Amino acid sequence: MMVINPRWGTLIVWITGISSNLCDQMAKTQKNKATSYHLGQLKAKLAKLKRELLTPSGGGGGGGAGFDVARTGVASIGFIGFPSVGKSTLMSRLTGQHSEAAAYEFTTLTSVPGQVVYNGAPLQIIDLPGIIEGAKDGRGRGRQVIAVAKTCHLIFIVLDVNKPLTDKRVIEAELEGFGIRINKEPPNITFRKKDKGGLNITSTVPLTHIDHGEIKAVMSEYRINSADITIRCDATVDDLIDVLEAKSRSYIPVVYCLNKIDSISIEELDLLYRIPNAVPISSEHGWNIDELMEAMWDKLNLVRVYTKPKGKQPDYSQPVVLRSTRCTVEDFCNAIHRSITEVFKTAIVYGKSVKHQPQRVGLAHELCDEDVGRLPPESPTTTLDPSSSLKTD
């Protein structure tokens, strides 16, 4: 059983109260040139307080087992949703792994891991306990649940279509409040601290959501008085704060699983298809599961590379799975055996990444999905373990 430190509980109440006051001040302040500096300071103060909730200094929340599980496979997908929306049934449908399901809420009280193989890649599925509104502030052990989701490569937000889709906005707010940025890329903002010289702000695009006064206010709140700041996107104050709070931010793709479509009409189903990044499903009857798996694969953005021994056909049964951000020939070699690059000369590659079929390439060559690679003859002979082809760091 987890023991909550009373001092940590008091800190949560104190920070939540101050955060509420700051939100009230921002709501009452009309944005204009005269108030932009003040609003920037308020937003920066609020972000720093929220960070204290995410990463308390000392004391912590006490001991006890969390909800994290040992990671397996090449990527992990976490289920987030309110109680009794069908997460456990969907888990069983995808993996065959039993996760207790019943007609009452809070059936799943701990994380239940399972595994599914899709397109030759072993993927870990994690059924997390249901959360409630206020989870980011610690209600219902929601902080521990969201903390596990924050380490996943993809999140399935499971929603019951029989309940208002405002649930979608509530869950998004909970994840955003915990530092998870849904279906977003990190803002294209860079800054370099200097010893002196003040703030030098450069933008390559027109800024319609933020002005120099707000930028200076935010940097002042973070005690950065001299820096070169380059903004290459139409950024907001929140984007700038996210860059400054980069250590507590995670940019994770999300698929919305709109479950229980067996209980709605065709007309209502047509409306659901208009929701971006959503897949209507019925986990009970197995409807649209194939479409959900395709959406999952697209969001994970993995690259499969097949091996081809000299004089033999490619092995399409056991691909080496790489991330799209780390898919060079060197990454491919290291995924099989790290000693390969020590004796590496050239690799022979077939596929979309080369102009000629085949073509000799070097370590820095970037591979495409479903390329075929032939290792050099002097490479060590190893048996490929697909679960180790991509680290889930």
C-alpha cells in the first residue's frame, strides 16, 4: 500500500490554491500591449508551479509500488480513459491477455501488460487503471497512472461514445497538465544563454500570438536576462514556456478509440469519423480493430528493415525495427550486433532509400520502411532477437 507523505499532500493543496488564483488573475486581465508583460509573468509562474507538482524536490509522495511495468517489445502503447469505457475488453481483444472486466467502475486496479505482433514488430500494450477528473492533481492516484502513460511511445485514449465527448477534452486537459503534449511536435524555438548583452530576439516568421513584452516577461521569470532567442514558428507564450520546461515535457502521439459503436446509429457513427485522429470501434464485437491497428502503426512511425544473407532470399519474417528518427545503416547494424560497425566497410541495400537496385552505401545512409539490407561478409553471425531491435527508452 502506498503511504502519502502528509507534507507532500499539504504542498499539493498549497500549489493548487496558488495556481487557481493565478488562473483567476489571467482570466480577469484583458490582453493588450499594456498588460502583455504581466500576462507573460503570470503564465510563467503558473508553469513553474505545475512543474513543482510534477517533480517535487525532496520528500516526494512516499513509498509504495507504482503502476509501471517492465518494458518489452519495440514500442509501448498505454490505454488512458475513464473507468468502464472498455479498456480491458479492448486489451483482451488485441492481445489475448486477460484483463479483468466487469460492469462496475474501477475494475482494473493495476497496470496489466500484454503483447501483440503487428507487421512483424512485437508491441507492448499496457492497460492502465481508469482515471478521474483531477488526476493530474493526484485524485484517484491519477498522477501515477499518467506518469506511466508519459513514458509510452503512443497513447490510446479510450472513450465511451454513449457519454458526452466532452470527456475527450477533460482527459486532454489532464494529460496536458502533466506535461504531455498530444499529437504535437516540439516548438521550433531555440535559445542560447549569454553572460551579458541582454535578450536578442529573432523571428523568421510573423508572430501573431506573442510579442516581445511577453517574451521578456517569461524570460525574466526564469531569471534569464541575456540570451539569443530564435523563433522559427508562429509561437505562443505556452510554446516558449514548453521550450524552457523541456525536461518535463513529452510529445506523444495519440489515437482516440471511440468505443461501443454497437450502441449508436449509423448517422451518429458518421459524425464520429469527423473527429481527427479518432477510430470508432467496438471492442466487444471486434469491429474496426483492423483500422485501429493501422492507425497505431502510422502513429508509431516505425521503420522495418529486412536482412538478406549473401546468396539467399531476404528474411521477411523477422524485420529489424527502427525509429524513423534513428534509421541509418549504423542504427541497423547496432540493432543486430554492435561489433558489426567495427569491421564495417559497405552494406548493400535494396528498396526505396536507394536509386539503384541494389546499391552500396555507408554508415550514414538513411533507410526507408521495408528496405532490404545485406550485411558485409565479415560481420559476426548472430541470431536476431526482434524484441531487442529497438530500445524502449
